[in-house]
Amino acid sequence: MVTIEFRVFGEVEAIVDGRVVDLGPSRQRCVLVALLVDANRLVSLDQLMDRVWGDSPPHSGSNSLHSYLSRLRKALGVAICRQPGGYVLRVDPAMVDLHRFRDLAERARGSDDATAVALLDRALALWRGAAFPVMETPWADEVRTALHRDRLEAVLHRNELGLRGGRHAELVPELLALAAEEPLDERLAGQLMRALCLGGRPAHALEHYELVRRRLSEELGVDPSPALQRVHQQILTGSPALVPADTRPVHALPHDIADFTGRDQELAQLLDTVRDPSGATTVIAAIDGMAGMGKTALAVHAAHRLSSCYPDVQLFIDLHAHTADRQPVDTAAALGTLLRSVGVPGERIPAGLDERAALWRSTLAGRKALVVFDNVVSAAHVRPLLPGGPRCLALVTSRRRLTDLDSARTLSLDVLPHRQAVALFTRVLGDERREPGAVGEVVGLCGHLPLAIRIAAARLRSRPVWTVGRLAGRLRAGLSELATGDRSVVTALHLSYRQLTEAQQRLFRLLGLHPGADFDGWSAAALTAAGVVEVERTLEELVDLHLLQEPEPGRYRMHDLLRAFAVELTTATDSAQSRHAARTRLRDRYLSTAARAVDVVAPGDDHVRPPADLPGPALSGYAEAMAWLERERENLVATAIAGAHSGELSTTLLRYLDLRGYHDDALALHGHAYATARGRADAEAECQALGNLGTACERLGRYDSAEKHHRNALDLARSVGALPLEGRTHNNLANVYLAVADHHNALVHYRQALDIAVRTGNRVGQCRSANNLGIVHERLGQYDEAAVQHTEALTVAEQVGDVAGRGYALHSLGFAYRRLGRADEALGHFRQAVTIAEHTANRSLEGYTRLGLGLLLADLGRFAESAANLHNALSVASDTGNRGLRTEALNGLGELARRGDDPARALVHHREALALAEETGDRYQQARAHDGLAHAQHALDRRSEARRHWRSALTLYVAAGVPEADPVRVRLSTAG
């Protein structure tokens, strides 16, 4: 097949099968250009004459024109068709650089930023020079002027995207050159001013404004536009509006230590090694040393000193390499935390490690970022977390020397020099007890270790009647191991511990049993079985003594060494029975509060959760309940994994972890619950955990694993005669089949779940299963049967007082009635469901009901109300991390845009929906997205793209066996 490409930007050329064709004399090239500009459209004979010769056509112009056309046909092998009144050049517009440029620029206007930049780069790369310089007619001048405007508009669009993406530094040279060519373009002037200002050159930005203002006045007699004046004013006032919304600074370093003392030489060395004048690569500094050496303090202090050099992002993350009773933070989970910290929504964070690392690097691209990675296990642990671009700094701390961390500048910490150790002790002590000899002895007995020195000085500060000599004497008397490496820290801690009250000692010991990174007063109170007010007072006393840290009000954490020391103490002091009782109280308190919180944020399954009858923090509504779960999530998972009975927390947290998209945590928690139950040969608990594990796999799109887990759970349930668990497992299996559009198996298992619910008298299960059956019938186009099942679910829910079940049944009936054309009834049911959702703070029900209401209102032509409801559903999806709801809402918004004759906007929504559906493996929503994209492309006259998407939609719909396949077949046949 012959391929042909036409170029009119720069020298006019035609390339056939990779070979440049001789187009003959310049006038013949002009004829070709005159037809190419209006490819596939009729150009009259008079128009051709005017375009080629202008106001002075030759007498033999008509004959010359016929001769040129004949030669072009032979040289190119293209169809130049004679029609009544003129000629038409038949060619694929994508083969003409002019039309390809316009298409790419148009597509960029409806795309996300990254896609738009790529499209605009491709479009502008087509310009090899001015358009068809061979032509010198009024028509050619007019077309060239219009194309120049189009090119300038594309350049300005790309500049705007670059500024929004933080690429101001690399844009400045291009903007300066362009401003010299277009000195009176005010939009360009504004972009250059913003780029200069964002690059730290506000004075140059103001100078350029003055230059443009003067030119406008002298040459045109006008003042700068309001938009340009606004940029000028923003620069003068230092307005934050100049910072692009998606690159606003993220400053999340811990507080610097106010009395940081010593380490002058190490700090100077560190600051010198991390400065990279070229800014060509990410700078990595690795700080290593034994426990208690002050690695974290030095890294945080250096980070604050360097913060002005990295104004865009400043982050700290503890990877817990040496936290007692806790596994190091998984690299993929750490990437999830980092991405959320820089504003990436949970539903956009991919599941795989490589994909997360790539997203993390791209998010930091072009930004000046500083990240402290504390407590790293190894180079392999931290390597995927490192930024990938220039102008970034990574400060890494580890007890291990990271010699295999490529390009890292390493700094190994030793004990403090004597003078700095004395200065640290004196500064922490903060009073006038000056006994130089005794101070020197104390810091020596502390092994010159910063942590030991701080604890000893704080202990002395809390005893104003003591002398430093008395402290030294106490250290000498009973703690002879002070000078032997790590034991010096333990000895110093023993000294501090012995000075505590009995209540302080007991609390400090038992805090070593807490498996999480930080904790609040309620969890500390659970460990001691004391009142929360009393315990919070004791916690504050321990903070004053530097035995605890309080990174934020009401939240406490222990240094790794202090935690290890506390574990040693409680093991030696408290009986195994009392330690077990403390852990059980902590687990029970977390379990009770978690059940209460999940009852609020994910109502409807309270019958499978334990009673929430223990005292705990106030959770008065959805926002407080969700905030508590978010704050305590790591502790809840750690508590479950640290204990032998994780099944109850696994089941309790199931809906919350699913709702927020914490599927990594769900896999860890449910997997541990399964292993624990299997080890105890507890078949029912094993079955429950397998079901939860299968649900987590389903959410991650691992459908084979999900089916396997649910099948195993089904075998277990049957083997022990646990009929309720068998019913639940049938329901879980059906959910997997529904997700992969295997509607036959979904029906089979939903029916079995319903049958078991009826036989066991599980009215709540009966309601859920009937409703789910209706959803499958609706997918299959069996709307009357769907309505019957949803009505049955509603009846049962009303009989047993299941408010959440009633809300979901009303919502589902609304969908069925919409399909049946019973709009008034559908509207009423949707509104009832919204009322229930708002009354019970059930965000999931609210989101799905707003979605259905939006689609119905669009059917009724009430587009403004429809858009409001669909955007509301999208907002709920973002708040709750529900990617399935987000996908459906985006498809709904795409359909609404098509109805409103805005195919470009429809493309944006359907593309995002398709990407999400492919991530989650939702084939039905993939089909909807392809169908929507086909409609939008067809409206934009992109027939081949439309056919491609309709073919994809048809394949998916046919595989699912749904009625939507029929109209797509018709569209494909009518679309050629």
C-alpha cells in the first residue's frame, strides 16, 4: 500500500513511500497547496486561479492549471477529481502536516495536562518553517497569517501548561525569544513575567512589564490589558496566585530541635556535600551510625537549614527499620504515603511498586524537593523512593552503612566530642548549676551519646535540689556498664526510669507493648486500665522528661531505643499474664472504637461487627469517625497483626479499608487473620478471613486469586456446616463474577446466597442477596425481573428495620424504574434514598444515589440538576476513595456532555473513566467508556477512531451478554 505525506510548513514537499517527489515548478507547487489547504473540499476554478496567481492571472491560466493538475496526478498518484465547478483533492487529512497540526492542537484542548503537552509538542514539531513561502498571493498571505496565529496559540497553550506543571525555569529562554518576535502580545508577556517571577527573578518580570507598557503606549496608544495589569499587581504584592495550584509547596518536616547542640563539623560536611551547583541530578546524603547517635536529629536540623533551597516540597517519612515489634514499612506502602502527602488522591495511586515509583518521580519532576527518609533498612529498601530528577535532595538515615546506594554521599556519626557533649548537657539542663568537673564526668558516664545525655540532663532539670555531682554519683554507684557502647543508653534510661513515680513507671513499661508508631491517650489508658484524664496527665509528664515525644497535640511517640528499653522493662517486670491482659485491653479498645467508627462511615454490616461498648474518643458524626480511622489506621492494622486474634479486626475494618482504597493494608490484615485462624485450626475463622482476603484481591483486580480464596472459603464453610458463612461466600463469589461480567455465574451464586439467607432466617442477608440479584437482571436488560427483586429487598428491609438495606433497595429500584421508563417513580425512590443516606451519613449510598439521580435527570432534559448530582457523586467518590463510583460518575458526566453537544468535554470524562476501569478490571464500565468515546469521536468527525472504540465496546458487551451490544452493532453498521 502506497503511503504519502504532504508538507506545507517550510519548503512544500510530497513524500511517497519515504521518497521525496519532484513537484515541478513553483507555480505547480502553488496549485498543490491551494488544493491541500481545503483537502477533500471543492475548490472552484475561480478560487484556484485567485489562489495561484492573485489579481494577475495569465490569459492562458485555465490551460496552465489543467496542465499542472495532470502532472500532479501522475507524480503523486492521488485523486484530484474534476467536479462541477472545480476540483477536489482526495487525501487523508492526517497525511497533511497543516491538518495534522490543527487536529493535534484541537485534541490538546480537551485533554489532561500531560497528554495535552505531548500533543502540542507533536503539533509544533511539524513546523519546519513559515507556511508555503513559495506562494506570494493575497490569499496565501491571509492563510499564512491565520496559521501563524494558530501556531502562536498552540505555543501559548503549551507555555500555560508548562507554567502550571512547574516548568517555569526551562520555559524562560523560549519565552524570551518569542517575546522578541511578538513584542506586543500581552498574553505572552504575562507568561514571561510569571515564569521570571516563579524562577526568583521578580525584578526582571517588572522590567519586562514596563517595556511592554511603553511599547503599547507609543505604538498603539493603549494601556496594558486588565489581565496583564493583574499579573503586574500580583508580582508587586507577592500574591500566592502566581504559584500553580498543583505545585503549591508541601512543607511537612518535623519541628527542628530548639536546643540542637554540637555536630558542627558533621553539619558543615553534610551541607557542603549536598550542594550541587549544577542541579543536574538528585543529591543523596546517607547518614549512618549506631543507635542513639542522633542521626534523625541531624538530618532534620540540616533539612531545616536547607529548606529555602527546596521551597516546593519538604517531607519526612519514618520507615521503621528498627522499631520494636514492628516490621519495616513496605516500600510500596511508603510510596503510597508519599504520594498522598504531595496531593495525589488515593484512587489515582496504582497498586504496583514500579508504577507507584514512576508516579512519585513524575510528580516531583520540575520541583525543588527535599525528603528525609528516616530509619532505612537497606539501599534496596529506599532506592525506589528516591526522586528521579534534578533539583531534589534525599537525606537518608540508617543504622547500616549504605555503601551500595549509588551516588550517595555518606556521613558516619561517632559519639560527640567531649566539648560538644558538655555543651549539649548544659544547654538541655538550662540553669545555673555550674560544676564543670561533675558535668564532664556525667557526659563521660553517658558514653557521650546524645540521647543518653539529653535524658540525664532532663532528669536533673526536674530535680532542682540535686547537684550535678549527686547525679554523677548516682550514675557511678549502680550502673557500671555506662561506658560500654549501647549499654550506656540502657543505663541512662534505667536512671531516668527509676526516678519516675510508680504510675509513670508502669505506663512507660506498658507503652512498649503498643505495636504502632504513635498513640493517643485512649490507647495508653487501655494498656494501663486507668482513666484517660489521669493517663494523659502522666503522658505529658513523660514528654517533659524526654521519655516521650509529642509530634502533635494529643499524639505521642517513643524513640526506637526508648521503645526497646520499655519492652525490656515490661518483660523483666510484668508477668506474662499481665502483659497479655494489657495487649488484650488495647486490642479490645481499638476493636470497640473501630466498630463504632465503621458503623458510622460504612453502615449496614453492624451485625457482623462486635459490640462497640467500651469507652473511647467522641465520634459524633461521619467526619470525626473517618478522621479517627484515618489517624489510627496503621495502629489498627499493627495491633491486629501483632496479636493472635486478628479475625475480629479483620472483619471490622473490612468495609473501611475497602471504602478508602487501602487494599495493601487489607491484604496484610486479612492475610494475617487467615494464617492465624489456619494455625489454630479454626475453620469458621479461616473461612471468614479467606472471604475478606478474596474481597481485597477483587478490589485490586486479582480476580483469579479472589475466586480461588472464595472457592476455598466455600469448601471450608460446607465442611463444617457453617451455613451462614456459606451464604456470605456465595455472595462474595457472585461479586467477583459480576465484576468480570460473568452474569450467569453471578446469578447462580446470588440465588444460592438468597436461598441460604431464607433458610437460616437471615433477613438482612436476604435483603442484600435479593437486591444483588436485581442488579444482575438489570445488567442483562431484564428490568421487570430486576424491579421484582429490588421490591422484595425493600419489603424485607422495611420489615426488619434495616435502614441501610432500605436505602440501597430504593436506590436500585430507581435504576430499574428509569430503565422501564417510569421516571416519576424512579425520581421518588432516588430522593427517598438520598434522604436516608444524608440522615445516616452513608456516603457510599449517597454517592451511588446521586449518580442514579443525575442520569435520570439527564433523561428528563434537566441538565443543570443532572450535572450537580453527578459532580456530587464524583466528589463522594474522591472523598471515600471509591474508584468504582468514580468510574461510573465520569462515564455519566461524559454522557451528559455528549447530550449537551460538547464532545470534547465528553472525551475527557470517558478517557479518565476508561483508564480507571482498566485499572480496576471493570469490563462493563470499560465498555461504557469505549461506547462514549466512540460517540464523541463520531461527533468530532473522527470516524476511524469512533469505529475503533465501538468495536472495543461491542467485544466487551458481547462477552458480558448484555443488551447494550445491539445498539452498538447498529452504530457500527451505519458508521461504515
